[in-house]
Amino acid sequence: MKLTKGETAFVATNYVVLTILTIIIIIPFWYVISVSVTPYSIFSAKDGLVLFPSSLSFDYYAYLLKKGSLIYGSYGVTLRNTAAGVLLALVLTAGSAYALAEKRLPGRRIIMLVFVFTMLFKGGLIPTYVTVKNLGLLNTDYVLILVMAFSAFNMIIMKSFFEGIPESLRESAAIDGASEIRILGSVVLPISLPVIASVGLLYMVTYWNDFFNALLYVTDWHKAPVQLILRTIIASSSLPPELLEAAGSKPPPAVGIQMAAIVIVALPMLIIYPLIQRYFEQGMLIGSVKG
């Protein structure tokens, strides 16, 4: 179909605007990567404006990965928290969403209002900290897993998707003698891959990027996630004292360490997101429209 002049102009404008936005988004990422592989002598000679380094150096990465033993430990903590946290969060979210998607649930509207209320009004930082402290969770291996294990927003997305599944599927399984847990695990979840991937990605990004909860509830550096290490590097323009002791030598310039640390921390999410982007878009679209 031939486009009219107005449609052609609209499409062209979209391409121009999206191209400009893409460049604006890509340049900061490219700058971070460029600085992380640029020798400091070249970086200082160009007053910090380095987009296309004339020579490459991986000294910053070598310092962080070979001498910074704390980086490995914190990376392991983050991987463990993310894997366990996403699994626990999906179990809690799917279970609650499936229950609230059932229209025959007594008090369904009241329970839903309670969940929505938590999205609008929070208990506050101090009451949350006191609760975590009284439960004996401070500075434990699982405190960062539990404090983010449920999101009412993600539950609503999954609930909206479940409500769009034909009731005949669940009814036929119930007639065959399947329990509600069996129906959820064998009927509902297998056909809910898009929304599971979407909600799982949201939880994954939340767990992976979190440093504030670690700043509040963790005091042992060996139990700290890698984001807290990164935050310390960027905020103080240096490494944590424990990491400096492990290095045992004078560190490279702080700016290169900061950029290399950003790349190391962001790399897993940059790799994972394109793999599940298709499911993420589909799940978010279906969940929001049916909601």
C-alpha cells in the first residue's frame, strides 16, 4: 500500500527521532566502555573525552579481576541472591496471582485492595529496618533475598494474565481430579511463559541492581553484593579498604576502575535481556491489556 505524503512524513519523523534517541542512549554506554579500555595517559591528554581510543589497555579489568578477590565474592553473593530471589519471588507471585484470579475466592476484592494499598502507602524506612532487625535478619545471607521477595505490581500483571486463560481448561483439569496446585503447575504455568519471563526479568533486574538494601542491612563486606562494591567505588572514587588490602599494590587511576566496574556489573543483564526480550514484550502487553 502506497503511503500518503503525510504518512511518509510521519514515518520519516519517527525514524529521525528514534535515531537521535538511540544515539543519546548509546553514547554514555560507549563512553564508559571506551574509558575502561583506554590507558590513563591518553585519557588525561584528551581531557577525558575519549570515544575512540587510539590504543587499548585492560589494566583496570586486570586489577579488579586478578587482584580484587572481594569482587569475586561479591559477584557470587549477587548471583546467589538473584537466582534464589527470583525463584522465591515467582513462587509467591504466581501463587497469590492464581488465587486472586479465581473469581470464587471469598473476600477477593478486599484482599486485592490490601495489595493495592501497599503500592500506594509504605510502612517507611525506619519501621522496615526495625522489623528486619527484630526478626534477626540483619547481616545474614538471606536478608537481601527476603526483603524483595514480593511485588504487588508484578502480582497484578500475572493475575491479569491468568484471568485471560479460559476457565474451561481449569475446569476440565478439576473434573479429572487435579488439585489446585496441580492445575497451576501442569495447566496454567506451562501456557504462561510470556508473563513468567516478564515478571521474572523484572525481579531479576531488581535483585541484580539493588544496593540500597545491602547498604541498610549488611555490614560485612564478604556478604555484600557487587552493586554495593560498585557504589562504594563510584561514591568514594576508590576501592573499599578490604579490596585495597587484597590488592596489595597501588591501584590504577580511580576513573578507569569506576568504568571497568560498571561494565563488569552491567554485563550479565546486557547479555540476558536480549534473550528474553520477546517474552518480556509479549507478557507485559498481554498482562496490561487484559488488566
